[in-house]
Amino acid sequence: MDFKLAERSPKHFAFEYEQEGEKLAEIEWTEHDNIMDMNHTYVSDVLRGQGVAKKLLDKAADYARENNLKMNAICSYVVAAFEKSDAYNDVKA
């Protein structure tokens, strides 16, 4: 699954997955002061149950690591994932 980095505005980004021009999944954030405010995760019903949200979060966490950023969990999926797993401790704001 290939996620594309989209810059929606100078401080507003997302990783997206599209198929045949239709957006089927995304994780979205805004950046400020080296913090990624993780404010939205979406996965289409077509892809639910396949671990796509976790793959998106992992991709965003890798992006944070590569760019020396921290992640602030705002959306309910990211909040729950941060609570369940220690895998993101190094990028938690």
C-alpha cells in the first residue's frame, strides 16, 4: 500500500491512499513548533479491518522521526493507539 504525502497548506499535511482517484484512507496533521497535531484519521469501509489506520500512523511516526518532530495525539484513533502501544513513545509530544 503506497501512501502519498500531501501538503494541503504550508503547515497542514496528510498521508493519503487513493485508488482510481478516490481517497480511501488518510491521516492528517498540522505542524507548529516541531509538533505534529494529529487531528484526523480516516479509513473507508472498503479497507476497514485490514490494519490501514495503523499503517498510516506508522508512516506518520516514521515521518516524525525522520524530521525530528513530536506527535500530539488529538484524534481518537491516535489517542487510543498511543495508549495501547509503547512503539510511539519516542515521538509522543
